[in-house]
Amino acid sequence: MGSYALPGPAVRQRIRGLLLALLVGVLGASLALIGPPEARAAESTLGAAAAQSGRYFGTAIASGRLSDSTYTSIANREFNSVTAENEMKIDATEPQRGQFNFTSADRVYNWAVQNGKQVRGHTLAWHSQQPGWMQSLSGSALRQAMNDHINGVMSHYKGKIAQWDVVNEAFADGSSGARRDSNLQRTGNDWIEVAFRTARAADPAAKLCYNDYNVENWTWAKTQAMYNMVRDFKQRGVPIDCVGFQSHFNSGSPYNSNFRTTLQNFAALGVDVAVTELDIQGASSTTYANVVNDCLAVPRCLGITVWGVRDSDSWRSGDTPLLFNNDGSKKAAYTSVLSALNNGSSNPNPTPTPTNPSGAGPVRGVGSGRCLDVPSSSTTDGTQLQLWDCNNGTNQQWTYTAAGELKVYGNKCLDAAGTGNGTKVQIYGCWGGENQKWRLNSDGSIVGVQSGLCLDAVGAGTANGTLIQLYSCSNGANQRWTRT
């Protein structure tokens, strides 16, 4: 989000919640369960209602408003995801080259996590809100500065940010379908790819997103250009995990019912989608409900973020575009959004909940008969899991939580260090990331929510010390697990 010109007269970052549909009945000794879901009760806040379908409903937070008790009360009550409005942008985090300042960004981040919310990172590479020193660079010097900035910011928040808007607003407005003529673009057409590859290396656990505006209408040239880029990236293995649609709907860029088609078509490329900066001129109840229902209709839609709390907090305050009035009272649009979230379908791929989710126990490989084991009872983050003779040790006692985590020692989670074949599976401090969420299937497989890959004993090994990784699901015995 920032200042830019739009075509026409106007101006234009999956917390999986508690699963309320409990499944009953055990299939042999396997992890997965079957049974009819219980009816869902309506929730009274936006975040809780979104969490019923495994999604989030978030807001943009400004550090300078955190002393406003009305602001923080609404934000804490209603939302389960936070995006820093300006505090994680380039000028705020690296005001002088090589000298990073996270004071304001950390204030937003700390407020969010202390109140139990996930955090979206916004944004790492952007033509706007660059500090003066970056604006003065060009060519290889600017390219190096971009990479250094990505590494510096992502290193500070490594393992803590659910999604990063890696690149923001790289396409031109209008009907050309061209890249925006920015200083970053002039470093070479591969700059976006380089930014994503740099970001993946900097924090393999974070979802990496491309974010833009005026790309909601499927027929628009800008949308098609972004689609072609994402398709190319997926075909060539460029590490892109998600696409963010800012969705600043107004008279010059109105909501169109084909937005759902847009979300579906991008999701079909194998990326997640998200509504990242939603505001709607006049706060139409119907349009707000339509956007929510569009997200709910697409299984890979992670969630929705509105760009601000009250109208008075909006960058477009004159358009009264948000769900709360200046005094903090709820608008009719709030009621329509809450109703849509409560009436929406549940996550089509829910993580089954064991009969006794609070009880710890071993996870045994079908092919090996050996247990999922933390070597030498280590508690060090990054320790790769292995197979070992089952011995009932604390390093083999796994608790499956309602949030889809597999915990050991009470505070360490089964964690994927990336999303590709061969990625190591390790222990890491629990932080709520999608790389720490797992689906337990009726065939005994354990599938990473972020990657879609299976928990796998390397090389179909069965011996003590065989390492555990992610790998494409094949229904092999080395990918099937039971809990005894």
C-alpha cells in the first residue's frame, strides 16, 4: 500500500483455528479418525469466525496508534492476524544503508504475538517508500542493496513471520501488461525472481508472496501479466508460495464478480491466495460479504486483511471504507462480514483431531516399526528427526494439538525447514507457522500443510538413525505412521 496513480479517477500482508468439528472413531491404530462433524456454533468476532474454516481475518496495525485504547481494544478483540502498516517497509527498517532499525516494527510484532496473533510481513522489495540512499543507487549496486535488505530484515524475523510480501506492485497500471518502470526493474527483468530466491534462502519457513493492486478483475491486462509471471515461476521452480490481492475497491477500480474466478485461477497454479489490504469505498455490506464469500469458496485462500481498524485509521478515510466508524462502533458491513464468515463452509481439508489430543504418545513408522525420535533427546532448534527403536522416552512422546501441531517436550514442534522434496523435518520452537501444521490422513500419511508433501523416512530406510524428510506422497510404507 502506498501512493500511486490508478487508471480512472480514483486511487486504488491460514491461522488454522481450533477445529470445532471433532471426528470420532479410530481406524485401527492409525493416526487418522473418521466420523460426522458436530454442528458449528456461530462466533461473535471476525477472527474467531474466520478460524472456523482455517482462515484468518486480520488488520493493518500502526505502531503510533497502539497507545489508543479504543483502537487496540477493537484490534485485539476482532482480528487474529496483523500486518504492520508501514513499520516493516524499506525506509522504516533500513533508514541508512546497512543500519537496520526495528524499533517500530518490533512494537507492532510484539503487540501482535503477545495477543496471540499471526504476523504478515510487508514488504521487502518495492519501488516506493525507499530511503534516499537506496533511491540514489542503480544497476548492480541497487541489486546488491535489495538482496542485503531482504537478508537483513528476514534474518531479524526468521521463523516468526507467517507470510512475507516479498515483492510489491511490480506491474504497470493500465492496459499494457508491462512491468512498472522502476529503479528495481531497471536492474534487470530477473529482479523479482532474485528477490524470491533470496527470501527463500533467508527464511525457508515463511510463505513468500507477490502482492499487487488492480489485479482482482480477471479480464484486466495487469491481472493477466501477474498470472503469467506466477505460472512461469511455478513451472521453473522459482520459490513463490502465495499471491496477495490488495483489493482497494473504489469507483475507479470496482469489485467485479469475476474476482472469485481470479482467485481460483491463481490457486490452480499451486499457490495460496490472500486478500491483503481490503477496503471498500462506502463500505458496502454486499460487496464486503461478496469478497468474504469469494475467499471462502477457494480452499487455498488463506484469509483476509482489512487495511486499518476504523475509518479514521484508514489511508482513505474520506471514503469511509472500513468496518468500524470513527468512534469504534460497528457498521452494517461488519455484520454482513461476520455472518458470511459464520455461514461459510469449513476448511475442505481439515486436520483430523485425535480422540485424545492432549495425550502424548509415540509415532511409529509402519515400514520400520521404529519411532519418530529426536536424536540424543536434543532440545536444540533445527535438530533433524530420525527413526529409532521405540523406548517410551520423552524425545518420542508426541502430542497432536487442535491447531494441527505435533509437539514434543511440550514446547517444540515438528517443523519443516522448507517446502521441497528432501527438506529436513526438525524440531523448532512452536510459533504457529504453516510449516508446523500437519494433516493426519486415513491412509496413515502425515502431510505438511504448507508443502503438501509427506513425512518420509529417507531412502525408505528402516534402520536406527534413518533421517526424516518431506517428500512427494507415494503411499509407501516409509510414509505411513501409527500412534500406539
